[in-house]
Amino acid sequence: MRVEVDRDRCEGNAICVGIDPELFELDDEDYAVVKIDPVPADHEERAEQAIAECPRAALKRRD
């Protein structure tokens, strides 16, 4: 699986970073960045959680 960040929607709330800091980080402009692409199988559950909990729906699953 892959996760895509919609920079137009991302507000840098860092919910995703709190859920999985190994997978997500904020860049210098405070936008979420996916650090590992594709998402390793052992991070998929947390990636799905981050997608579901993003307050601006800025994360999308891409297969």
C-alpha cells in the first residue's frame, strides 16, 4: 500500500506523526511527508489509523 498526502488539505496537525513517527514526519513547511514508500506491511495498520484520524482528510490510501 501507499499513502498520499494532499498538501492542499494538510494543516500540519501531526496526528499522523503521533500515530507512527517511523512512517510520517513534517517537512520544513509543516506538511506531512510519508517517509517510507511503499508502506511496509508491519506499518499498514497504523497507516490506516492515520488516514482515518486525519482531521483534514489529507491522507489517502493508494494501492
